[in-house]
Amino acid sequence: MMTTTASAKYTVMSFLKCLNEEEFDDARKYADEDLKFEGVMGSRYSADAYFSDMKKMKFKYHLIKTFADGTDVCVLYDIDMGGITVFCCGWYQVEHHKITYIKVVFDPRPLLHHQNGN
């Protein structure tokens, strides 16, 4: 079955809802096994690696705006990263109703400042 703009958006929104609720097994149903994640602080090259991190970090996503174009979905959100809230932009690519690629960009200075104890 072909992924449409509406189904791509539904896949990403469902994925983020599951992450927020810490339902990682359910979230994984929306991710391809070969999921590639690229972020400011590092990259992951499988669903196993990505979800291993997500289970530890337990981020909370506060969605602001979602845009979809074909199988690409862009989400603007504030992410609570353990007491520090950071504004982020996530680009999700969906194929066959599975997320295959995630790229997240944000200004890392608040995290670095916190890690350095300042």
C-alpha cells in the first residue's frame, strides 16, 4: 500500500504520541528496522539503537506545528530533555507506513551549558 501525505502524517503523529506515553513497543511499530536517525548530538543507524536511547531518555514532545508534503513530515516541537526544554525541528521520511529517516535540528547550547554545570 502506498504512503500518502495523510498517512505519513498519521504515522509520525502516532509515533510521537507513543513516545510521549513511553509506549516504546507501540512506537516501534511505526519505525522501519533500518531507521536512520541524524541529530545534533549524534546519529543512530537502526531501530534497535534509536529505541535503546529513547527508553533511557524518555523525552516529552510538545507539538507546535506539523507540515506534510508527500511522504515527508516536518514537526516543530519543544522537547523536554530532562528538565531542559529545547525548541526543535524534526524531519521524518515515511515509506510503506514506516518511518525510515529522522533528522532533528536544534540549538544545543542550553544542553551544553547544563552539562557543564553553568
